[in-house]
Amino acid sequence: MLKASIDRKVVRGFGDEWERFDQTDLSQSEHLELFNRYFTIFPWHLISQNSIGFDMGCGSGRWAKLVAPRVKLLHCVDPSSALLVAKRNLSDLTNCIFHSTSVDEFSIDPNSMDFGYSLGVLHHIPNTAAALKDCVDKLKPGAPFLLYLYYAFDNKPIWFKFFLVLVML
């Protein structure tokens, strides 16, 4: 099977972005509003203070800052220099473990995680399908995984975009 691998140029770019825009100027209310846009659909009833999970592509740690207080342990994974920003932003939380690695080299045992999430990350990996499989393989059977992938409309007709907007209303 192909490895997910990483695109070094993309990793450098995101590291630079999160170093410059470290989310520290984000108000608590705006942070919570953004968090809820993604996590409202997450099955929190399956998660407890004993749960262990991962944030794949944690960037500045903006999502981990609101997830970590709800769980026993959160693995924050990012191959870029943004991990240093996450460490700084999450320094008041004692239940975060930081992994400077790619998704295919994340060395957590298979079927060991109670939950995971990866928001706006996996589509940047050369083999997105392998990256997704790598994430899912870490989860216990039935464990929730919140995923957000960007979708390019480059080769779609205008009517496709129109109908997508209609169904999202």
C-alpha cells in the first residue's frame, strides 16, 4: 500500500502560517463560535474524561484548546513548526502530548484511540486516502472521527456549484 507521506513545501508553508497567525488574538467568543461550526456534529456523548484521542494536523492547537479539557489525553500531531506554537498555546494543559511527525509515521498502536479529528488537513497530503486510512486504523472499532476535507470545484460546471449552494441552505 502507498504511504500517505507529506509534501515538504506544504508543511513549511503551514508552519510559517501558524507561526505568524498563532490564534492568540482570537477572542474567546469567536474561538468558541468557530469551534462549534465544526464540532456541533461531533458525538460528545461517546466521549468522557477517560477518553484518549488525537488531533491530526493540530496546527496552532486552536481546536485542541477546547477538546483537551473534555478528555483524559489528547495527542497533538503535526509535522510542521506549528507544533511549537501549539505547545505554547496549550502550555496550561497537562494532558496534551505533542508529536512532531506525519500521519503515516504517527506511532500510536492501532485500534487504541477513543476518538480523533482532522480538520482541513488530510487533503494536503499527497495520498489522502492512505492518510485517512492511517487515521482510522488508530481508532477503536466504532470510535468517532471528525473529518473536514476541502473540495475543489475546478472541473465542475457552474450548475454543480449552484446546486451545492442550494443543498447547503
